Amino acid sequence: MPCTSEFRLPIEDKKKILSSDGSRVFGMLESSITAFWLPQNIWYAAADKAIAAIYAIHPTPETLAADLVKICYICI
């Protein structure tokens, strides 16, 4: 999934996010994707932006994305 330019961060900023509390950041992004609490009319846009942010920041976004797909599959 390609990243949009608005999510391109300098390497220093990525390191700051990952070193401070990356798990919290990724937890919030995951919550936006798997959120059943979001109204359906805004879920798609929120999930799209969260996925773009994960691919821009996470060191192994494919691994996280695969885990999210598994979570979503189990919930169906």
C-alpha cells in the first residue's frame, strides 16, 4: 500500500516515535482499523489514514498488517 506524502516522516522523527512509546501509537492506529465503535460512514477514511500511517512509520508494516487481517477475520 503506497504512502501518501503527508505521512512521509524524516528518519529522526520515526526513531522518536518508535523509541518513545511506539506500541501505544500503533495500538491507537490498530484500534482505528478494527474499530467497531466508529460510525460506518467515517470508518473507511479513518482506517485508510491509519494504514497509511502504519506503512510510513512501522519498521515492518507487513507483519502488523497481517496481524490486523487475522484480528478482523476472527471478528467476522
